[in-house]
Amino acid sequence: MLLEQELKKYSSHVVLEEIGEEGQEKLKNAKILIIGIGGLGSPSALYLAASGIGTLGLVDFDTVEENDLQRQIIHSIKDLKKSKLESAKESILNLNKEIKLNLHDIRINEDNIELINDYDLVIDCTDNLQVRYSMNDACLKFNKPLIYGGISKFEGQVSVFNYKNGPCFRCFIKEDKRNILNCNETGVLSSIPGVIGTIEATEALKIILDKGKVLSGRLLFYDALNSRFREIKINKQKDCKCNKN
Ligand SMILES: [Zn+2]
């Protein structure tokens, strides 16, 4: 049940036919894990906290550096040298005091990835391809949707994997093709992670609400220099792990 004060606070959701009280309650009961609290994780975590998600898990092991502030809007000048988790916690609690936050101060790997099983879905906000394969395999194992975002220069891409038996990340990029670079190496326009991280949060909300057409089997590609979105079909691969489970 939602409290009177919650109905007021989330009235812009409750008034929507697709959400209503019932949908807002679903958001309150939802548990979402965000891996990486940097450029993509910042808008994703802020919007999900603002939307009334009940439990957010945050994974990061890094500290806030001055060059992070160019795009990682959850952190501020006062947070420099602080852990990203502590900095994010402060910003999130400023938006939503009722939220339950689980801070996971770890570098995600095959030995600790099982923590995803405590959540309804996982949002990939990392820039590390190896971690992506580990997340993907754990999401397959525990049957959790994986929301993927990638950014580089003036472009971004976003998709949802392992959703209702749809394709997985390995169907999209086979392990031998190392073609995604770290944005610190390639550079990125500050607002690109804002666009892509916000779409990741939106897909998470749609999945929790079970509304609309989720970005599964499709990659949404954003070309900022030409102000263009394109959609690329992603097929489930016959020889992929996700078909052998
Ligand atoms: Zn697959």
C-alpha cells in the first residue's frame, strides 16, 4: 500500500493511466542493481531514485576525480576523492529519503556477481567489456533482464538483453570481438551518457511496470552530431550460451 504522502509525492505518475497507484506500488517494491556509478550510472540512479524505486543496489569501487565531473552529474566538487558510492548515496538521499540503498564496494567479477540474484534487473553502466560478459552470464543463470548502455565520442547505444527469452549480450557481441573502448581513452561529449543513462532508466521502469515495448532484440543507436536515432535489429544466435540453457 502507498502512504497518503507517497500518493502526493508521485502524483505525476499516479495520474498516468499506465501507472496509477498499482504501478507506483510496483516501483516501490522493485529492486534494481546499477553496476558502475559514473557517466551512465549518474542519471540512471538519480531518475530511478526520483521515480520511487524502493531498493537500489549500487556497485562501484572508485573515487571521484575532477575529470569525472564533466559527465558524472551525481557527484559534485565537494565529493572529490570521496568514494563514488558515498557521494552517490548523499545525492540520492537528497532526492528520496525513503529509498533503501545497498552499497556494494566491489570490483564486479565472476566470484561476486551472484549478488545480482537479490535484484529484479541489472543495469550495466560500466565501460568494461569483460565485466559485461560476466554480468550477461550471471543474468542468464539467474534469469534477470540486463539493460545495456555504451558511449563513445558523440555516440551512444542502448539495448535490453535476456528479456523474456530475447537475445543476450553475447548474441550481440561475440567474446572475441573486442570493439568497445573505454570513454576515458576515446573521449565523450558530456551529455551523451545523460541521454543513454536516462534511456536505460526508462527501460528499467517499463520492465518493472510491464508497460510498452521493451528494447529487447533491438539496439537503439544515438548519433548526436547528426541528431539521429537509428534502430538495429539484434537476433538471438543459435550457437549462443543463451540458447543452451
Ligand atoms: Zn545469446
